Amino acid sequence: MKNIVLCCAAGMSTSMLVQRMQDAAQKKGVEVSIKAVPVAEFKDNLAAADIILLGPQVKYEQAKLQALADPFARKSR
């Protein structure tokens, strides 16, 4: 199973996207756990994340969030 963290401004605006991603994964038979989180909870969700996506409304935070995520980076298989 892949754990996907979708980071947005408040963690609510991406709920429709999360649902569509879950539906698409299910149709393809891919096991995923997708969680939408606000920027304030980003760091708390890094350790378990396999994939991290940023919503367009938090693009201005990309450099800061990248610096927080770098220590958790894993090589892809």
C-alpha cells in the first residue's frame, strides 16, 4: 500500500480530489491511503508518507516544505 499525503491550505479544499484519487486507484486495483492535511500538519505526516503532493494554493510554501521533507526522502523502488 502507498501512503499519499496531499497538502493544502486548510486540509478541506482537496477533499474532492482525494475522493477522485481513491476512486481511480480502486478502479486500477491499487491499494492507497490518501490523506489531505493542512500546511500546519505537514511535518506530522512526513514519516509515513510515500508520496507527497502539494495543492496549488500552497505553492508559495514549496521551498519550506521541501526542506522539511528532505530528511525523510527514500529512494524509489
